[in-house]
Amino acid sequence: KTPAGPSMLKAVASALNGLLKRARGVLSPEALELLTSNRARVALAIEELDPAEEAKAEVEDEEREEGQLDELAGITGIYAFSYGWYLDNPLSDDNDRTLIKVGRALDVAQRIQTHRSGARTHIPEPLVTVRVFATGERDVEKVERAFQRLLKSAGHTNPRRDPSRRNRKNEVGEEWYLTNREFLDAIAAALE
């Protein structure tokens, strides 16, 4: 069965693309054919999306995000967010990593809301919370440094960032990484 909803379809298409690229030479021709067939079905479903349905889904996504923020109020921890275009269009060659901002906050909900408010004038789409990892009693600054050190040592740095331009006007943010949800989850599990 083909998944329903624009966001789900796009997420499934991205996952299938990444899986197909990594699976070549590993899976049998039959398994690759099955994945290719399913990717084609999902791509067709994306093409057939009704613009009104997509707009409605975006509103529902925003409402869901607002509900999630209420649940995150007062939580100290590490947050990761991105924008829909980056999530729908991975930037890495293996098609599974995209730009995600990783930061820390004493109140994750308040920090994400601050980012959303500031982005309204220059970002054409809503911010999407990718992950939140509560730090509990641990020092949130130390956890953030460890998170970011592991991202850098794994080569998940932002390819658009030029370290020689640090502190120059119009340089891209230091806390943006070319990574994915799975890697963030692995870091969080390793740091527990």
C-alpha cells in the first residue's frame, strides 16, 4: 500500500532513494526491483497530489508542531531542526543526509519558538523540529559540545561553511550539519 499524506509520501520517497543507493551490490536483483517498483509508486502518488490537499497537510503539520512545542515547554536539552525543503531534498551524494541545525536550550520550546519568529521574514517555509533530546541533570553545554564534536569527527559538517570566513558577514551558521535523524539518535544513545 502506498503511504498517504504529502509529508509521509515525501519522507518515504527520500528513504527509498537512500536505501536504493546504499543497497546496490548488496541486495538481490529481485529485492532491488521491488524497491524500485515501490519508489515508482510513491513518485507517482507525489505527482498526483492535489495542491489543496498539500496546503491542508501543511496547516495540519504546523498545528502538530505547535502541539509538540507545548509538550516541550520547560525541557532542557539538545534540539535539532531544519526546513521542509532540506528534509524533502537530501543534499548528500548517498541521498540520506541534509542540513540540520543542532543546538542547546534551557527551554527547548522557547528556543524553537524564537527561531521560528526570527525566520518569518527571510525563510519561505516553516521550521520543522527533527529531534529533541532532554539532558536531564547533565550539563547541557557539555552535552551540546559532545554532540557537535561527534558530528564533526564523523564528517557531518556543513559543506557550505567556510571556516576561513568565520566572523564575517553573511557566513553560514556554525551549528548546521549535513546529517540525518538516525545519526542524531545514535549520538544521543551513545551520550546517555
